[in-house]
Amino acid sequence: MSQSRAFRRRPPRPGRRLPAVLAGAVAGVLALSGCGGGETTGASSGNAQFVQGTGQITRVPEKDREPAPDISGETVDGGRLSLSDHRGEVVVLNVWGSWCAPCRAEAPNLAKVAEDTADEGVRFVGINTRDLDRANAEAFDRTYGIEYPSLYDPSGRLILRFEDNLPPQAIPSTLVIDREGRIAVRALKALSEKDLRAALEPVMAEK
């Protein structure tokens, strides 16, 4: 075999470019502070890293709020969900992955506040991302008593919909969406129960 033939590269396979481009775009949205110190131990996320948040909680005055995108899709448990289904209610939208240690730390706090506010017009919704095996996400929900639904978004396509308006650009991230479907709060950190209530209650009190 000649040297030129031995080193000849095969042409790229059709359909291989899109996932790579999409992965790069998601990495850009989630590149707020890099992946420093964010090693994971499971294989579910694919690249064994997560993006740490800044610890910042941004509260937006009512007059300055912008609408959240009306994301929709299949849930972890196989159902269907759209954010627009909850217009008129306050929505807590949490981005998480079963492979993410800070997500595991905050999960009991989310479950507790979700239960406590369910009768007060508050709905919790998750976006599960980078869990390539849906079973891992289902096991996470069972372990931490998460009863609210999560959209299943292993590629990060739904997260990209927020790119132009306070994107949830770390894992975990949490958005509080007001009754008019506008983003009122963004938290780029794992939330304690106290943090979550402090972010949520002023939005609940709005008329």
C-alpha cells in the first residue's frame, strides 16, 4: 500500500456534522465559567464535566421582564409538556442532570418547596439535560422524591431556546417565571431551600 493511500482520509459520513455543531452551540451557552472543578463520576453526561455557576441570582423588575420561550416536548416519564400550559401560574424551571453533584444536593430542596407551594398556584418543571440514558433521570426522580415533570433534553436543544434572554447557562440553573410567562429570576447555582423561597415568594406575591 502506498504512503499516500495509507493516509488518505475518508469523507465524513452524512448526518455526522449536525450533532457536532449542536454540541458546540450548547457548549457555548453553557460556557459561563468553564468546567473547572466540575468532574463527574458517571457516564450519563457523555463528557464527564459540568459547568459550574457563578452563584449569582438575578432578579428582574416587572417592567423589564421579557417572555420566556414556549418550550415543549417529551418528558422523562414519556408524557408531553409545554410551558404555555402553565400560563397564569408561577413556574419554577430547573435545569439539572442526574450526573451533576450540585443537582443532587439541591434536589430535596426543590421537592420540598414544590410540595409546599402546589396549592398556591406554583408549578415546578425540570429540564433534564445530558442524561443520555433516560433511566438515569428516572432513577434520580425516584431517589429524591421529585414528583413534578421534567422535559427530557439530552442534547440541550431546549436550553438553546433561552439564548437571548437570561439563559440558564450553568448546571444546575433555576428560572422563576411569572404569571404572564416572563422571566423574573435566574439563579446560576444550586439552591438551598432558603434561597429558593427568597427568590420565589416575591413573584408569588405579585398580582
